[in-house]
Amino acid sequence: MKKTTLALVPFMAAGLGVLAPFDSARAQRGAAPGGPPPAAREAAPIDLTGYWVSIVNEDWRWRMVTPPPGDYASVPLNDAGREAAGGWDLEADAGNGNACRPFGVGGIMRVPGRVHITWPDADTLQIDTDAGSQTRLLYFAPGASPAGEPTWQGRSTAAWERVGGGRGQASGGTLKVVTTGMKMGYLRWNGVPYSENAVITEYFDRHGAFDQEWFTVTTIVEDPTYLNQPFVTSTHFRREPDGAKWDPTPCRTEPPTVGTR
């Protein structure tokens, strides 16, 4: 698993070179010459709204169960990261108000469950998760992401980007999200940490396969405090017809499963 995960880093580095702001899509959707561009909802090259369920087709042992302490395989932790992970205490987290650490922005898209994506206004995209009952707000308008104390989901700025080949080409564009200002959280349920200094960049792409609608989110966690290099994952979601299976639950981590290593 380690080789597979780290191999995504050069792939992403190559892919980022073909991205550009999605100005042409805005122009095609009715922006008057010399006037302000249309709102993000109007300019969207892909539709991410609706209910989606995560499909766990990789990293089962780290996503479907709580791995035992010390299982950090494929995460490029530095010495400080290993020390912090070694101090993980599940009962202490539950008792001191930090039960949502595994459900923070650095790990929430890897948690099995469902997401509901909506537009609360024309320049803000909202992602609700049933796992941990989290809400993410992705702000397209410059300066709209509010400052303040760190939160589990941090402050996210979003932009549509055009893809000139490769990833996302079939759908015509991709959503880029950059998040800072988050509380310290976990990349995995067994205390693998990311710090408040992390920068989390995500790319959301729509695609179709097997007569179904999917989106993939590629997440890049850069953290000078706890990581030696970026930690990159790709997570897949399949569209559901409605919210019949939507089942919000509180932040809860099951005890480690013995024998998963």
C-alpha cells in the first residue's frame, strides 16, 4: 500500500501543470462584457450536488476498522508525527471534547459514509457528512471564508478550474479547494496526526462508469509539523438517488480491532 499511495505524488505534480482558472466557463454562462462574472453556481462546469456514498475500494484496514496503535503504514510521518501518534488515547479524546479529531477536514472524506452536497447560496458550496455529522462550507467569493478560531473543518476557499487533458477532461473541469485554519486532527482513527499548520488541497472530479455517476476527491495534506512529505489519497463516491439512506451519527471511534496488521 505504501508504494501505491506515494506514487500519486509525482502524478499529481504533473497533473497540476495543466490546470487553469475556469474563466472560459464563466464567460460561456452569460457574463456581460466588462461586467462581473457570474456566480460560482452558474459557472459550475460539473454538478456535485446531491447524495453520494463513499466506496471503500482501497485501504480497507485503515478505513473500515480502527487500526491498532503504531500502524502508520503509508503515512510519511516525521519523528514529531510518530511521537504525537504514539500518545493517542481514545478514552482521553472522548472525555476532553476531541472525539471529532478523526472527523476533521484532514480525514473526513476518507471516513466511510455519505455526503450531501448543496448550494446554500450562489457562491458557497456545502458538504454535509452523516459520519460525525460534520458540515463543510466551501467559499468561492474572494475573502468570504471567515477568519476566527480554528475549527474541525477549517476555512476553505474554492475555485473552478479547467483541465487541458487527463484527469477531469471528460467532465470539462474540476473543483479545487484549499483549507487552512483547522484544529489538529487525525488522518486515521488511531491517532495519526495532522497539525493546525497543515494546508489541505483537494480536487473534486466528476465521471461516469458502469452506468453510474461518480466523483473522486484527491486530497493532498501538507504539514511541516508532522509529515516528511505530502500525504496523497484518492477517495471515490457514487451518486445515490435520494436521501433515503442518510443517517447522521455523532463523532465516535470504535476501539482498535485486534489482528488487523
